[in-house]
Amino acid sequence: MADPVAPILSRVAEHGRDAVSFQALESVMRHWHDAPPPEGTAAVVAYVDTGTAWVAAGSPLAAAPDLAVAAARFVASARAAGRRAAFFATEVPHLLGEVDAVFLGEQPVFEPGDWPRSLAASRRLREQLRRARAKGVRVRAVTADELAPGAPLRRAVEELAAEWLRSRRMEPMGFLVALEPFHAASEHRYVVAERDGELVAFLSAVPIYARRGWLVEDTVRSSRAPNGTSEALLDCFMRMVADSEVVTLGLAPLSGAIATWQHVARFVSRPLYDFRGVRAFKERLRPSRWEPVWLALPRGELKILHLTEALRAFARGSLVRFGLRTVARHPGGPPWALALPLAPWTALLAVRAGFGLTSLLGWSRGVLAAWSVFDALLCIALFRVAMRPTRRRLLAVAAAAATDAAVSLAHLATTGIGATPSEVLLRLIQTVAPVVGTAALVSAAARAGSASSVPPARPPAPERPPPCRVRPRRSAPVRPGRGSARRAR
């Protein structure tokens, strides 16, 4: 039976120019095939179908002169299927024809040949590597055969990946950040970090064929990994691929010269994903430069719709269900979800207190002003707890919410539910919200307190391995049309 991956791999090897091009092979992707010349371009586009849109992974896999035609034909096919279409994480929007582009962020680009010079110039990087070595971390390159299904090291990596996913602040995402380190494993480069025979970190990189480069696709580490482990993985990998032209760690979203609304989105979502922290970590590794990454969409269409569709692709469907799963399963979810509506509610209280509009809630002007201050402080506390949701911190804000609930219930019993629809609505919100919030925070505290540690994953490791043992294999990816593409054919 023919290998269904082979023709896709062939196109990736010939025309994979975006950092995300190799991810066309992942299991979550569908593939659109253009007609061969002269009717079409023979392009391939990897995409996910959200139900209302086709969100492509990067640019079409086609020759540069054919990109605009291939993009237009993909958009037309999507419209014929009742879908919108866009190209996420493209680096060449100017080659895609009549499109608008939304700046998504920047990706760091390293030149592996300059890595020793970067180390020599960065005392901090050298110190991190020294710390890892001092703590007994040993880093080595491993082959795809060592990670074959059922192999001890493969099981250890899978356990480590599961531990890492459980430690995230939100639910696992799909599309370009799905954790699939073993697709087309023979084309990958793998590095592991071990300490006392225990696997503590893992790096997987995939080729960017058209640039003779690599994308560090996955870096997974255990909570038991000492400081400097991630840097040690990258150091080993850079030495493995020293004859390549570029290495990138992938998109640092919402970084660089972003718009005001993107600054707001970055701040609001910080408890779930630390965009600034991701950028700061990548900056500390001293990349040679930063390159922009874009979302390209048909000219004239609403950008907000396509951004929403991209988010749905990452959420693997409904954004509401993704949010509910995050709130229900992760301790930081409830305080974040409570802080978001509390901010506008506090602003409403402050405005009404400022103008003396006290009748709807039944408070005096002074009490309403004091209550708005209390809610503002509680909102700040919830936001901070969402970033570090320990059991003690969650119980503290739960106690504050319980105080709010008790006072609101007593006030409702004294003043009544109100006579007008506006009075009824606001007083019910004032009373029910802190009661629900208290229950959610107590539940989150229970989850934070019952989090169990993951047993160590201990694959076989060579006795006293060198700091970075590199397998004797050509490190640079093959040029388009050679190597992997030839094997695929």
C-alpha cells in the first residue's frame, strides 16, 4: 500500500520555506491538492477545517512564482465548500497575491555557525550551561530508532510529555502547537537531557528544507529539570547542525511591533499564556535576528473573523468549550475567569458612585465607593493568583469572595430584590456572582492541593555520557528535490 505521507513529504522537501512547513505532515492536518499544470499549480496546502474556515499552516507548498495563483485557487476552493480561508504563520505574505496581512509576532533566527561566538559573548548563557552540568545533567543526541514505538526511551518521552501537558495553565492545543514529536521521525533531530538516569528534558527539531534550516518544534522539560537544562539542549542541538544556515525556535506570538489591541490581548491572557515570558526567554538565547510572521487573508475580508478562526483551530473547535475545559481542569482558570467580568463590574460601581447613582443597587454613595475599591483590589488579587495558583493563595481570594457574598446576601435580605428589571438584574448579579465565585475558587484550591507528582521516567542511559554526544550524521536538511524527496518518490 502506498505511503500517504510520501507525496506530502516530497512537496515539503521541494517547497517548504516557512518554519511551519514540515508540520504539514502532522496528523491533525488535511491536505488540499491543486490540479497539475496547465490547469493548476500542483500545489499542496496543509490546513485544518474549523467548520467555517480552512486555516492553512503557512504558505502553499509551491514554487515561488506559483504562490499567488495557488493561494487564490485554495481560497476559491474553500469558498466553494462554504468556508473562509487564510494562511497562518506565513513568512512571505507579499508573494501570496491579493491578500491583507495581520502581524502575529516575531520568530528568533540563529545562525548555528555563529553559536560558539554567541556563547562566548554571553556570560549568562555560559552560566546556565555550567549550572546544568554542575547538577549532573547530561545531554545527548538520539536516533529515531531509539524512539521507535515500544522502545524504553519512547515510553519515557511520552510520560514526560504527559507530565509537561498537565503542568500547563490551559488545555492542550492543536494545529501548529499539537505535541506530535514522532511524525516522520527519520527526518527529525532529537536531543535528550538526563540526570541520574532519569529523562528530564527532550528536544525535537524538524527541517526547513528551502532554507537549509531547522525549526525547534518541541522542547519539553520536567519540573525536576535543573536550571540551564533547556539551554543545554539547545547548545547540543546547535552543535549538531553547525553546518546548517538557520535555526529558529518558532513564533513568539504577540511580540515585536504589535498593535494596541494586541498589547491588551497579551496582558489579559497572561495568566494562561505568558507571551512576554516566551519572548524574554528566546531573547536571552541571543538570536542573530528576529523575523516577522503573518496571518494572510483575502483582501477586504474582516480580520477579526479570521483571527477568531485561527484561535478555533488552536482550540480544536469551540472557543467556549476550550475555555470551559481550561476553567474546569486548571487551578488558574477560575480566578482568571472571575477577574475578567469583575473588572467592568468594578468600573460600573465606580462610575455610579462618582455620579451618585445609587438607587439601582440600594447602597449609599460612600458604601458604593468603598465597595468599588474592594472589588478593584479583589480583581487585582484574582489576576495575580491566576498566574500562581497555589492552594493557599486560592483559599485567600476565596475567603475574600465569601466575604463579598455574605455582605451581598445580607444587603439583599435588607433592601429586597428591587422593583424594576434593572434593579432586579443588578442585585441578582451582585449577590449570585460572589457565591458562584467562592465555590469555584474553593474547588480550584482543592485541585491545586491534590495535584500528584509524576513518577520519574527512567529510560536506559549510557554510563557517564559526555556533555553532548552527537550522532555521526549529516546535520543539515537536504536541499529541495533531493534526499528525503527522492526517498519519498
